[in-house]
Amino acid sequence: MELPDEIYEQVEQLSEQGNDLCEEGDFTGAIAVWQSALALLPPPRQQWEASVWLHASIGDAYYQEDEWQDAKAAFFDALNCPDAQVNPFVHYMLGKTLLRLDDEEGAVDHLLRAYMLDGVDIFDADEEEGPDALALLQNKGLVDEL
């Protein structure tokens, strides 16, 4: 199913506005804009492809704000959307979020899923936390050391 053109264009415009706010460091503003975009999606909202990246963007912004519980909720919402189960970014960010919440078992599960979907690339793209997240999997013997 595809969104009607009018709704799709509005969602795209709001998404870009949210991205701009995020780049400026206004994560709270970005979240509000992306939530407005989500509200435009016809129910059930989780059926639309746009809902994956909107929820993931919201989760990422919450993560940047150190709002771990809100980030976790947003990433789990994303996982209920089309094709999210094969989205390495959603799994990677959820894994990092769960680590912040001291849920190592859940974190390892999602980090390993991200690894299985995208290999080491997703960890390499995150220069700050990627090496530690990958080391967690390596120390547990779940992935080979590189």
C-alpha cells in the first residue's frame, strides 16, 4: 500500500524539517515535527513504510537527548512497522539503547541482529560507540574478532 500523494508529500516535508532541526541540535523540536508527521498517517499507522523511519528517527533523537526509556519505546514501535525486522539501524540503535538501560541480554540480541543484517559496517559507521558495541559481541564469542 502506498500513501496518497498529498499525505506523502506532507510527511516528506515534515521529515526533512525534522532532519534539519536534528542537525541543528534541536532534538526536541525534531521529535515534535516527526510526531506531527506520524499523526498524518492513516490508521493503523504502523502499516506504512514511513512509520519505520519516523519512529526510528524519533528514537534516535531521544537517544541523543539521553532519554533512554523514550528511545526504547520509539525503537520498539519501529519494529512493529513494515520491514523493520530487517532494518539494521533499528536493531543497532535499540541494542545501544538497551545497553544504556542495563539490559545486556536484550542489547546483545539486537546488536547481533544488526550485525547479521549489516555486518561490521554499522558498527564502523558509529565511531564513538560502535567499537564498544562490537567488542561486546566479540567478548561473548558471538562474532569473530577482526
